Amino acid sequence: MAARDKRINGGLQGFAASSSSKKEKGIRILDAPAPPEIPTRRAGFSFGVGDGEEAEEEVVVAPSSALARARGCDVYVGYGGGGGGGAAAEVERFVAWLCAEMEALGVRCVAADRRRCRDAPSHAAARAAMDAAVAGVVVVTPASLGNPYCVDEIRAFVQKGRLVPVFVGLGKGDCRAEDVVEKRGDLWGRFGGHLWKVYDGGERDWREAVGALSRADPAVEVDAASQRHRLIDLLEIVGSRLGRRAVTDAVRSWRAAAAAHPELPFARNERFVGRESELLDLEAVLFGKRPMHLVEVEVFGGEPAFMDGVVCISGASGAGKTELVLEYAHRHAMEYKKVLWVRGEARYLRMGYLKLADQLGLAVGDDLSLIAAGDRRSSGSKKAEKEWIFRGLESDAIAKIRKELTREIPYLLVIDNLESETDWWDSRDVQDLLPGAVAGAAARSHVIITTTRLRRLQRVRTFSLAPSMESPEAMLLMTRNGALAFHGEEDTIALRAIQQKVGSIPLALALVGAVLSELAVSPAELRQAMNDAPYRAPTWEENDAPALRDNPGMVQLLDVCFALLDEEKDGLGEAAVRMVETSSFFAPSPIPVALLAAAMGGEPKRPLWKQMKLTLRLSCSSSRRALDKDSSSRRRAAAAAAEPEALVALLRLGIARRCTTQPAPCVSVHRVFRLFGRKAVGSGEAAARSTVRAITAAEVHDEHAWAACMSVFKIAPAIAANLPTKELPQFVTRVAVPLAARGVVAHSAYAAVTDLLVESSNVVRGEESRYVASGGLDENPALYHELAHSRAQLLKLRAKLMLRGGEFTLAEDHSLAVIHILEVVAGDDDPETEEARAALDRVLQVQPE
């Protein structure tokens, strides 16, 4: 606690001059007992005067540094009326956030709770800060009117015309002296009265201070649901008071950006049911309290202390982990500067984390024109020989992000669907990404992790979420919070039977409610259709979601769902399930609607890239013509015509969900539904290849470009996409090379980029060899030249990376290979060949002897 107070008092440092025992009183304005606790009027904050324990704590710093800082401050922040216990922690958190933002904007500030100043130098520093400040921000709570230090600060800044009150737990209209004295209203009914008695200046001065609060303009009123907005208002007021246009412009830009760019991936689920106790427990754990309902995963053996402010929710697919966290984030978003949402899938976690730098305003990219200081292999240290400079560069980028998340500015970081405790690319521990502090330290930012595959995380409090819902909540989900009225006993029995058949999984229950609402089918009819559905047993794998693999009822429900869509319109169900299958070949990120529609185009007959670019221009609401006009299957033609309607149907049923974080219309499909689509349709490589073609034509969306590269170059894909030889060079030059360059320049993602370049070079080289062996060089030498030229592009980028990493020998080898390729495919005098020779000369010039 003392360490935390030291950060708060005085902005970055406290005020006290030297250590002293609690018996030494120092200079005090008064020595009166604290008044009784005063409750808050609004939910979210609970302020009152505590038992005095916190008021006895001390802060110790050097007097010279404290006075120097105090005399140079622009803004003084007084917050001594917060009370005790959790109330004081809430006030301190807000004040720490405010001071950190002001310091970041170049505003020098001092924050102090003068109750904790226990000697003359600390009081002198506080008074010096008050005298020097151009603006005096005083946090006013119900307890403040009984706090002599707060009343003194209010009067001092009112006399100078510099007061900016921040009301927490009450409003400006509540500050009427007569109401307090006469104990009027709910707020003052029990704890009002003669509060001026604790102030040494008498009743008249106290009444003047209270009256000044009621007339203060500007003033800011803060509650839990508006902390971020009110803090922005306060910063803008401070910037205006200081006459600093740069500050006000920066704050207005922040406000505009927050309004224009939603932070959460999905809109709030208006049909969220149950889990209220789990939500309360989640909040309690993040703020250091004990949960009452969540079941903590047992820890065996000794383990280091848990990280404060970090919690993991473990549970089966479809149990509602993401919905629980999403609801928490929507309810508490205003208590954080930003909500940062990262996908936790193994192949995408690192890149998603590095991209947080864009949201945090950090520069973490690297300059490929730089050269390592020396050959890393020439180092005398064996440890240094094993340390790759790329790992250090990427670690520096991660450290910048982590440092930002450990400041006094609160963020909420969500890592959704974490698959492994170690990184997929280089086995780095996921703990390296977490900003949580060790137990006992202040943790302003919070981290919530959801996981299906991991039972628990080391050093992280892990709680298990029940995979099924209780009957009352399950009934609410299936009836959409009671919006669907089923009164007959037969319907009730049918709903209970369906609930049992799908295992009471929340994801399945929500789908049941959507089917009953959108497809005009009764519970009894739905139950009968599920019973009549033939049992299909797809080939399941060990890592497939148990919600499907071990739940035949869920498979039957989905079969019936798409069959009902076919009854609604011929071909609609088939188009919908094909769209679900296609979504499974994209990255687990929001999928642009136009890109998803393009990926369903199948094998086009017109030139590939023209066809895909034309398809991408089509809106999801416009009619699509069948790509295969000569098809003899009427049902296939109907399905192709129904593709835009298929997306609408998926959105109606909640199988697809609109995303809010992208400027273009995007959707997301739950991984359980994606798995069903892949198993039910079974297009396999053809669908994967069509998806790759659509991504290549788009030439944007890095996450999906990574998914395409993993599929084409066989970097642990779900299904490999073997592109024809004529398409591979275009994929390399349009997707792989630009993606690798952006990954380094923008985010220093060296681990993934180096693997991508190595694997892609090997695949292209292998395709060259096969093409030559099959006689293709004689039939179409131009295509061979395209293949070789695409490999030269990859090797050119690899040479730059090796030069940046101090691997001069490898850089020389890659440069020579590029020259040899270009001399064959472009000629000795081609500008690109000359450029490659110049690059080799540069390598030789910097290479150590």
C-alpha cells in the first residue's frame, strides 16, 4: 500500500521528507475524530469516511525533489475525501489514471491526499503545489465535506478562480449547505449535519466552500459508467485552463477516435441470459477480491504467486466463455482507457499481440535498411552465439507493448481462445505477453483469458465455467428471454427434450431459440425433425470440439436447421452450409462479407484475378450469378443464386455474427459451426483453394493472408491448398512477399516472417524442380521464368533480413542466388539484376574479415 501511495502522492512521487513513526503527528490542520461513514448515492462507487487506518499511512521522499516538483507543477489534484477500503482504491485508480494522462500530454501535475502527509516538509510541498498550480482539480465525494483538507483545498482554489471540482458519488446539485445541515434527501438523511465542526475555520468558511461547489463552472460529475468520457472532459478543461492548444487538440482527437472505432468485436448481446454470479465473481477477482461462485481449478504442488489483475476462464466450446467476457467488457468498458481484444489461436496470437501497438500508438516496426553491428557468429560468448538478434528485436517490440500496459493507465486486454501456453512460432512462453503484476502490487490494467484446450495457466487464477446451463436459464435461452410464448404442455415437454438432447450447451440452446423464432417451427415439430434426422458420424479428430464430436444432438440440430432453410427457399440451406464451410478456411478474425462471398465462387472459367476482383465488388445484398452457367444441376444453380440470402439467413440464426471493429461489413462464425461446415460439406482442398484465390485477389487483410500462406505453403494448415503452377508465382508476389515485408516493417514479427520466407522458398523451389522434370520448361519457358522470379523476390527479402540480423554469410548466399536467377530470367543488363549486384556489394562491404 505504501508503494502505491507513493506513486499517487505527487504524481510520480510523494511529498514526505523522511521516515517517521505513526506516533509523530507533524503539522496538522486539526486533530478531530473522523465522521461516520457516508454512503454513495450512485451504483459503481461507494465512498465514505473509513476507520482512519489509511489516514495514518505515510509517504516518504526527499524534500528537495518534492519541493522542486511542487513549485513547477501546472495542475494540483487533491483527492483526500475518498474514504477507506475499496472506495479509496477506486478514487486512487481514477486519480492515477488522470495524472498519467496529463503527464503523457506534457502537463506537470501533483496529486496528494494530504491526510497522509505527516510532517512539515510534506505539508509544505503540498502547499507549494497548490500555490503554483494554474488549475486545482479537487475530487469531491460525500466524505469530502467532512474532510478539513478537502475543504481547505476547495476554498484556496475558489479564491484564486482556479477550482475544477470532480464530483464522485454525488452531483453538483447535492452540494447545498442547508440540505447537509438539515439532513435532507437520501444522501444526507443519515450522515449529514454539522460537518463544519471537523473544519478548523468555522461554520461560515465551511458554508462558503459548499456553496462554491454548487456554483462551480466548469465541473465534472463521474460515475462508474462514464469514467472514460468524464476523464476526457476533465483533460479538455485542464488544457483550456492552461491555454495549451496542443493538449486540447490531442484530447479531442482521442474522443473522435474512440467514437469512430469500436473496440469490441461484437455488439452487446441483448439476449444474454444468466451468468450474473459469474460476472460478479469475474469483477471481484480482477479487483483483488474473493469470488463466491466461480470454481477455481485446483493447483497441485508449489507454484509462484499469482499475477494480480489476470484471470483465465476455462471451459468447453460453446459453454459461453466469450459471451461472458464480452458482457463484462461492455458493462465495464468505461472503466478502462481501451478494451484490447486479441485472438488466442496459436498461429495468430503473437501477430495479434504485436498489432496492439497500432491501437496503443506505439512504433514497434523495424527498419530493414539497418545492418547489425557485427557478425553474431564472431562473438566470443557461446550464449551470444545462440541468441538471434531477431528474437531480441521482437522482444523489444513486445516489451514496449507490455510496458504501456503496466502504466497507471488502465486497459482491459482480452485474449480469446488461447490454445497453448507457448507460442507456436518459437515456443516463447505466453507469460511474456501478460502485463499482470505479482501479488501485492498495483495492477491498473486487467487481463481476461479464455481457453478450451488448457485446463489451467501457470501463475494465473483459472476458473472453470460450467459447460451446461440450469433448466430455468436454458428455457430463457430457447424462448429468447420469454419473447417466444409457448403455453402448451406439449411445447414445454418438447423444449425439455431438446435441451436434454443437445446437452444444455448454451451455444446449442441459443440456436434453438433462433430456429423457433426465425423459421416459424414449433418446439414439437423441431423435436420431431431432430428425432427423424439420420444419424451421421463424420470422421472426428482428437482436437475437434466435444460440442460436436461427443454431441450427436448438436449435429442433428444443425442438420435440421439447414434443411429448414432449404424448405424456406430451394437451395438456401445448401448455400448457407457451404458459406459456413468456406468461413472455416479463413483466419479466426472478422471476415469481410465481400471476401467471403468471393471465396464461394468455386472454380471460375474467366481469367482468375479478373473474376475475383469482379466478385469482390459485389455487395452481399446484391444478386449473384452462378459462376458455372453450364451446370446441369438445378439445385446447385439455386444454391449459387441464394448465396447473399444465405448470409442473411446465417445472421438471422446467429450462426454468423456481425463484427463491429472493421470499417467494411464483416462477419464471424463460431468455431463449432465452422467445424460442422467443414465436416458436413467436405469440399476440402477445392474450398481451401477457392478461399486462397479470393484472398489473393483482395491483396489486403493480413490475418487472412497469413491463413492463405499457411495453407499454400503447408505451414500446419487444416487442409492444404495446392495451387496450380501458373497461380503460384502470382500468389508469392501478390501475397507472401508484401505480407512478410509488412510484418517486419510494421510490427517486427520476425519469428513468423522468417518461417514464412523459408517455407515459401522451399515450396517454390520444389515446384520449379517438378515443372522442369515434367518437361514444362520446353513447353512454356515463360511460366518457369515467373516461378524463378518469384523465388528471387523471396530470396531478396531473406537477404535483407539476414543482413539486418548479422548473418552476413547467409545474406551473401541469398544475394548470389538472386543474381543467378535474374541473369537467367531478366538478363545481365536488366535494372533489377544491377540492383541485385549492388545489394551484394553492400553485403561484402559490411561483412567482417
